[in-house]
Amino acid sequence: GEKVEQHESTLSVREGDSAVINCTYTDTASSYFPWYKQEAGKSLHFVIDIRSNVDRKQSQRLIVLLDKKAKRFSLHITATQPEDSAIYFCAASRNSNNRIFFGDGTQLVVKP
Amino acid sequence: AQTIHQWPVAEIKAVGSPLSLGCTIKGKSSPNLYWYWQATGGTLQQLFYSITVGQVESVVQLNLSASRPKDDQFILSTEKLLLSHSGFYLCAWGGQISNERLFFGHGTKLSVL
């Protein structure tokens, strides 16, 4: 089955700098790649996603890049703010079923 | 607007006791429903999913079962809790089309002692 790996377990940046979180996946049939944010003690909420028909998507300060050949995707957070501090999970799924595979999460700390 | 409500917010249970967790989704007809388990500080493991009333697919065997008795309700249960069941249980819903974002409930923190 699919395996999603998140390469950074923790990431610390200074406020205003950019943060990059990288994920790889194994299933070439995966076509949907969402990102979720989990603040301390809370549930997950969706932040951004990308589908396999594009290689870049931006929503305000969030940019997602997808490299299908390398089976790699990444989340870029520009101009980081302290409220960006949280655990970020990447995920991958196929078009054809309801199995959604998550990475282990990256703890992002934005220092003021 | 759609809402998802999970209950209870937290549970402390003894090993060997039964468990029932639930979630209700309002404002969305025939959602796909999911149960996830998160070990403390850990990754998310998909447990079950359901695309229609009365139909539940198991993803991993953790001595748990799930049911969907109504279109808007998803129940997770076991007759005998293990210590390894401790963690954070998250219910989520998604649209009927695969590959849409998930909307998570606030979760249930379960401590098995």
C-alpha cells in the first residue's frame, strides 16, 4: 500500500522567514495531496491541497509544489507568523478509493 | 453550513470495559465518513470508512468495530478495551467524490487505565 513519509519531524524558523515541509509517497496512482494543520490539543483542519494535474498551487502565504516524477510534494509557508506554529500533516490518496494515507507530521515552531 | 459533533470529548476507561464513541454530521447529505486514531503525539491511522448507511469498511484491525446506523451518524465501539486503545479518536467527513478535503470533528481523547 501507499506510504507517505514526512522528512522533517520538527522545524524551527524565525518569524518572517519561510518554512518548507517535504513529503514523499510511494504509490504512483496517488492523485490527491492535502495538507492539514493541528494546533496543540486540537483536531485537524484543512489548509491546502494539490491534485496531480498541476504542479503548483498557492493560497495566500501557502504554496504547494508537486513533483510526480520524484513522488515528492512540499508545503511552503512564506512570511511565517507565530500562529503558524502547529503540527502539519501531509496526506495522499488515489482517485478511486477512500484510503487516505497520512505522514507522521511535522512540528513547526515559529519563534518571534 | 455543515457541522460535525463528536462525543464524548474525553473518556477515562478501565481495561476490559466497553466503549462507544460517536459522531454526527449535520447539513451534509450522504457524506463519506471516517474514523482515525492518533497515538499521543503520533501519526494518524485510518480505522474505518463508510460511504453509505449500513456499510462500513475496515482498514486496520485494532479490536474495534464501527457502524453507521443513520446517514448522519458514525459509531466506533468495542466490547473490551485494551491499554493500546488509548489515544485521540477523530471522526471526519468528506464529500461523495473521492479526493476531497476532510472535515474533522474536535476528537475524543481516550485514556485506558
